[in-house]
Amino acid sequence: MDTYTVPMHDVDRAIADDEETGFVKITVDEGTDRIRGATIVARHAGEMISEITLAIEARIGLRRLARVIHPYPTQSEAIRKAADACNRARPISRARKLVDRSLRRLRR
């Protein structure tokens, strides 16, 4: 499992509202963006979690959530930031898969 955590003190709206306590943590299957679960501990957690539950039910990956337009500044920017972090990790995951596949072929 891979986990992406965004502290609320990194979210502009949380800073502006003086609500910097808390975090958004999203867990995905290792090497993929399939969302397995999320924990949101923040003042507006109840409003933010529905985006994650919809993504899980609709099988929308975390990387795809990065492409969704999130109004700015809002507390839900934390979800977009976690999705952006997942996107940044993607080239490493892809390279790792290619190396693993090549090594398996060499071992045959």
C-alpha cells in the first residue's frame, strides 16, 4: 500500500481560516492509484470525504482526481494535493515495473 498525506497547514484555505490542524491521508494499492481508503481529520472532513467515497465507488483512481477541477481556495485542495503527489510518484512506479518485468525475463 502507498499512502499520501497532506497536512492541513499546507492548504491555503485552512491557513486563511486559521484551521491548520489535521490532515488528509489517502491509501492506494502499491504501484497503482486505486484508492483503498482515506482518513480525513480536519474541521471540514465531513464535506471532503464524499469526494473520496465517490471515487472509490466509481473506481476513479487517485491520479484522475488530480485532473478534477477543485475550487480554490477550499479545504478540499488537500485531496488534490494528495492526488498530485500520487502523480509525481507515477514515473518511479512505472520504471520499477519495467525493471521488475525485465529481471523476470532474464531469470527465465
